[in-house]
Amino acid sequence: MSESLVKDNAVVSMSYVLTVDGEVIDSSENIEGEAIAFIQGLGQIIPGLEKVLYGMKIGDSKQVKVKAGEAYGEIDQEAFVWVPREDFPETIPLEVGTVFEMREENGDTHLARITELGEEQVHVDLNHPLAGKELSFDVKVVEIRDATSEELEHGHVHDHGAHGH
């Protein structure tokens, strides 16, 4: 039997620790099962990380530095917007540094951060909190299997332990 390698359309289970500016900000230990599973090659994880996983085997570890452009992008100056104060629900404290979820008209949500308070408007940064940052990952491949045709059709991993959706 040939060794499983990370390749397109493989389901990869990976544990990771993410460090930014020397500080650990995320780790797969926060996830039940302590690994994330995704289909390689579909862009389900950040591009700079996905491309270095090719060819890794189960049990392989790697330290990866991903530049902002291949992670969450550079800081986009157009993603700073002024929002009228009355558009904010009372549940969001209007103070600099507050991070909240903003819903777009199409239903997408993303995190936004208050950067400045004006008398009638609030200045909001819609950049991803990690935009402009270099990310350092310690990754370890835990499991590799071929995606099922159903998973490929749906474009995401199915948890084989669970019944129904």
C-alpha cells in the first residue's frame, strides 16, 4: 500500500498552533478532537498554508511562515468606513477597540473593529483582525484519507461519526 501524502482532494486532519507577533493566538487544541479536517486543494484554509502541505505524510510536522498576502491579505485602506451611530444596536459598546460582528446585506458576517468615535459617526475597520500580519504555524498531519465523492460534490468534509445533517 502506498503511503498517503497530502494531495488535492485528500481529506487532511491537522493539528496546529498559530503564532502572530510571538504570541499564540489560536490552536487546534481549542477544537473538539484537537485537529481540523479539510479537503486539500479547495482553498478551505489560507493559501500560503495549503500550498506547503502538499507531499506531507501522516505524522509529519512543519513550521510555516505565511506572509500577509497569502494569509488574510494586506490591510485594505478601503475597508475603513464611517457608520452612523444610530446604526449600532445598543448591545455593542461604542468604544475604541470593540470588536463586533457585522452582517452585510447578502447575509455574510465578518468581524469589524471600532477605531475611532466621531460625534455622529463611528469609524470602523472591516479588515480581518489578522490582515497585514505574518502568521507562523506549527502544523502536524494527523490523518490523510481520500475524500468521498459525496464530500467532493458538497465541497466539505463530512463527519463520519454523525448521522444526518
